[in-house]
Amino acid sequence: MKAGCLALWGKKRYNARMTQCEIAKRLGMSEQAVSKRYNGKSLPNAANIIALSKLFDKDAETLLKEFIKKQKKR
């Protein structure tokens, strides 16, 4: 796993043993959209933030703050 992928929800995805493809299917998104969010190239919309928070059992506000923090580092 690439070092950059360990940040943010990558750890949760890895611990849940889920691929980006599996996340895309569960959220009804394309694999490309998941990849962009995973790499901090774009922010998910509100519905996806909520879905990701449920999927990874994490507070939506905290998750959004982490996405914003990662995007600022780019």
C-alpha cells in the first residue's frame, strides 16, 4: 500500500479489507470518483460523506475535516 493511501479513510478501508471497487459499489459511485477522493483530488458530496461515515463507523463531521485537511496538503 502506498504511503499516501494510509492517510484518511485509507486505514479504515484497509482494516475493513475493502477495495476501492467495493467501496464504489457500496456507495453507488464510479471507481474513478472513489480514487479521486481517496487521493485527495476532490471532496465527496454530502450524501457520500454520510455514506462513508456509516461505512467506516466514523463521525461525518470528523471525516469531512479529514478530507479538507488532506486536500489542503496537496
